Amino acid sequence: MQTLEVILAEHPFFKSLKPDQLRFLAGCASNLRFKPGEFLYREEAEANDFFVIREGRVAIETFSPKRGVITIQTLTSGDVLGWSWLFPPYHAHFAARVMEPTRVLRFDGKCLRKKCDEDHDLGYELLRRFSEVMIQRLQATRLQLLDIYGEGG
């Protein structure tokens, strides 16, 4: 059985972090399981966590009064989700609904924010890495909007 530190060290998102940073991150993490239909988080809910999908599928969704639920992106094993814990007022911008039995690592954002305030190197690294996740999510949203509304306008 692998320790959380080893699992994190092998994951691309955490690659090249210092051993003490990985140890701290592991201390803020927990293993969770979700059933299909459950939510990791809901749109506009308080956001104090982020997740790494160990196995399963999770749909990133938003709700439109005219169109109902819109799936922005479907994430699978290895993907990282939940960046709203980084920015006040700490509310989720999307919902994350489990599509099939899913295992995740959940990271406590409050714990991490405190540590990032103390360890600016860790804070910078997490912000840099989450910026890449946000760009990817924005690009997926853009493509979804083009699909829904068409390019012609």
C-alpha cells in the first residue's frame, strides 16, 4: 500500500514539490469515495477543498435557466478539480457531479491557505499549477459555449 506522500510525488500536478511540501499536503488530504449522482461540490456553495480523482468520472457542470444543466467538461482519473478555495469569497463557480463510482483525494483548502501564507514557495507553486487548471477549464467552457451557441452569433 502506497502512502499519500508517494501517491502525490508520482502525480504530475505535484511533481517536483519538495519532500516537506508533499508531507504537508498529505497531512491536509483524505481519501473519499462517492457514488454516481453525488456532488463533490455544488455551484455557489462554500469552497474549501480541492480534489484529485484517483478513479472514476466527474462532470463539471453549470446551470442555465433556459437550458438546464450544462456539462462543461468530464474529468477522469488523474485530473485535478476545485480551484475556488484559493480566492475569496471562496465559493464554487461550477458544480462537480460524480458520474460513476469515484475515489478522490480531498485536500482541505483552509489548511492549505494557512500553510501557503507561511510558505510562499508552496503558495506560488500551487497558484502556478492551479492557473494551468483554470486555463484548461476556461478553454473547455469556451468550447462548450461555441457548441451551444454556434460560431455565427
